[in-house]
Amino acid sequence: MFGVGFGVGLGLSWGMNLGLTPAGLGFRMPAEWEVHSGTWLTWPRPEGISFPDKYETVPDVYAELIKALVQVESVHINVWNAEKEAWVRGLLSERGTPLDRVSFHHFPAYEPWCRDHGPIFLVRDRAGVRERAVVDWDYNAWGGKYPPYDLDDAVPRHVAALRGLPLYSPGMILEGGSIEVNGAGTLLTTEACLLNPNRNPNLNREQIEQQLRDYLGVRHILWLGDGIVGDDTDGHIDDIARFTDATTVVTVVEDDPSDANYALLQENLDRLETMKDQDGNPLRIVSLPTPGVVEYDGQRLPASYANFYIANRCVLVPTYRHANDAKALEVLRPLFPGKKVIGIDSTELIWGLGSFHCISQQEPAGGRLPLSE
């Protein structure tokens, strides 16, 4: 602990003056399809606010997701305490989920959205070895909407200490669901989220872009506009557009002109069709349908097929008991050659206003190159 903390503290005070940001040290945020050592999840609490009056249906969705994940990689679950760990172990066992690749960590968080409060890992390749680090962005529950969030904000520090990895703290609020990278230097995000004054009112667009370059190792930043209706994150990118390889972006498009999502998704599509990657090459754009209007208790929910999670050898896609479920899977399958594209019912989970990408955070593999799944 002393060695990690001392090294990081020295780097951020003295080293920053020498340009030794993570990017300056050769680190970058890898693409989600690069080899994982595992996936991090935070188990939801019945006392939490994410699933009002509907928590009892959510654990089974987690069990189904974990059952698919453990076939291809390790799963790390943050739980509130030992009592909750025992309960989750029992549930997973009852649902037929093998536990040999599941690890539990008592890193408590109030809510389960690990994409946003969890660690963002960086990698660099030196002397035939992939080294890793963690970026600890500040977290304020999407603009201070759902306090308290101090425990959630602390999760990256716990994980970095567990792994013995360098920890970099930019001092800027950022959620993992608000950014999407191709691993080659390009980052995709939205103006609605990153420029929202409830995140970093003291930073302008240029300053935010510089922080992304310095701490994620990207060179080229692309901005879309608004997120989809019902998204309480102020427009996270992982509900509207995702890289599927270094040059391909799949983006959500609504076919019904009367739908509230139609115009905003069309504007994002129009922007994407003019955009280029870090090397000046046009992006390949693929359209993904929406599941139409998904509601619960009169509230429109941010249901999106773009909220898929790319794991080792598989892609887990949320479905919503809609006719477009099959069409969405057909669109995605050719985009992930060598990976099995699996649809899992997310109808109960989306009541919390997020799906599989929102609840997960990948941990890239480290060690001797080349890496293999």
C-alpha cells in the first residue's frame, strides 16, 4: 500500500510538471474487445433506490448475466458485507451459476452502476509485457441526483489497492458510460453529458478534452449531441453509439418520425456520417434499431440495444420482449466475428434506467504478450 500510494502521490505532484500524465507515460484506455482478465460488477441492494418496488426481479437477471460471463472470464462482485456475499453465493448456486470463477469483494457501494463508479483501467506495452494502471475519476451520481455516493466514489481506489496498481486521480467528474474508445486513439462522447454544468462547471470543452487526452491516452475526440429519452445520466454514449472495432460505430436509429427519440438520434447519425478516426479515415456507420417505447408504471425507460457488453468470446445484448430484439441481434452478429452474440432479457433491469453495459466494467488482461483469451 505504501509503495503504490507514495508512487502515485509523487507522480501527480512532481511528475505532472514534467508532462508525466498517464498518456505521457505511455498508458491508454484499451477498447472493450481487447482481452479481459475479468469483469467487475456491484451487486444491487434491496435498500438502494435503483429498483423501487421491483428489486425482487433483478437478482435473477444478474444471475443470468454472470452465468454467461463465467464461461469466458472471471467475474468480480462488489458486495456490501459478508452477509450479502453469503446471500449472493446461495442465489447464484440455486440458479446453476458455477462459482469457481467468481470472486467477492467487500467494497460497498450504494447503487449497482459499476460502469460509472468502478475503475477505468489503462494499459501500456513495454518490453513484451502489458502493464496496467487505474484512473480514479470523481463521481457525483450523475450531477448530484442520487446522494449519498461517497462509497461508490471510493470503489476505484479499493480496486487499485487490491491489484497493487498505480492510481491516477484527474480531479474531474466522469462516468464510464459517458465515453467510448476504439483503443487506437479516438474517443466518442456527448455534449449533453460531458458539457453539462452539473458535472464540471469550472471546465470548458477544451479543458475537458485535454483531461481526456492526458488520462485516457486518446488523441481524437468526437462529440455527439443528446442521449435518448428517459436517460437520467444526461445522455450517456453507451445508450446511443458504440465502437465494434477500431473503424466501425454502431448507432441507434429510430424509424418512427413521431417517436420522441427520432430527431435526436437522426442528428447523431448525421454527425457520425461526417466523422473520421484518429488517422483521418471515415468511420463505418451501422444502424441499430430501437425497441420502441418501453415503459413501466407510466415512465418511459432508456431501453437500448446499444447497451451491450463485450466480453471474451461473447457479446451480451439486452433484449426487451420486442419484435426488434431479433433484428438487433442480426445487426450485431456480423460485427463481432469470432464472438458469440447472446441476447439476455433486460426488461426487469431497465427499470433501474440502465442495462448490461451500465452494470459492468471490464478489467483488461496484463502480463506477458501476446495475450490470449
